[in-house]
Amino acid sequence: MGSGARIRLVMIGWRDMIERIAGDSEQSAATRHATVAEHYRRHIRGNGREARFLIALAFLITFGIVRFITYSIRYHWLPFLHDTQTKSGLHIHHFVYGIIILLAVGYFSLAFPEQRGKRLILLALLYGVGAALTLDEFALWLNLDVYWAKQGRESLDAAAIVATLFVLVGTGAPFWAALWRDRTHR
């Protein structure tokens, strides 16, 4: 077999693989498994659940990052994260930033309502970020300076409850059920 024939075989193999990945193969739609993007378009965006999904996503990611940062500060894991006070001794808790974000998002959502589009996506993401920043310090709402005490566990409990509600109620079971079904029946 000459080198030209080998190159054509390789090119045909790559084209076939790309078509299968893209879902353009001749396989029928009934037997082909949907991609995550297709499930997202069908069950999240198509059913008007995109904002709720993005709120849950932003909440979970922000909460994880904030927890990592606070533990890094407390246990000196990262050398550049050590001083959380201003030069005058003021410490601003991150729930303050969360409250400011939630106030801004609430205002823009009510004053300029939008059902879809980039602004809705931005507001949903900011809401999730603001909720995570605020709920990470939930224990401080009730008892000042208990973040690292046993009562500080209340922040984790509150965040877990809200995250569960965001994910389950906000995005809806059809998306998760369809995704699970396609992934387990391959």
C-alpha cells in the first residue's frame, strides 16, 4: 500500500471519528445517545431553567472557592493570603460583598426584567455568587465571630440546604434523569 493510500485511510478515519463525535454519523437518532450540550439545550434552556441552573452552578463554584480561600488564610496554605485586615484594623467579612451583590441583582432584576439573554445570564451568575458569599458566613448572621467555632457549622449546613434546593428544584429532575439514563445505558 502506497503512502497516498495510507494518508487517505487516515483522513477517512479522522473524518469518521469527527462525525461520530459531532453526532453527524448515519446512526439513527433513536439509538444515538445525546450529548451533555443537547441535554442542556433540551432540558435546561428549552424549558426555561437556564437562570436557575446558572444560579446553582455559580453558587456551588463560588462556595467551594470561598471555603478554599478561608481555609488557606486560616492555615497559611498560600503565602500571599495572610492579612485579612486593612491597615486601620478593619476586617470586612465576605458576606458584606455578597449582600451588596444580592442588592444590586435584585434591583436590576426588578427594575429591568428580562426573560432571556446575556443580561439574564449575568444576573443569574451574580446571584449565585452573592448567595454563596452571604451563606458561607450564615453563622455570623446570628452569632458574631463564630465562623471557626462549633456554631460555625451552621454556615455549612445552610449552604448545603440552599445548594441542594438550587440544584434539585431549580434545574429540575428531567435534565438529571435524562443525563443519567444516557450515561448509564451506553
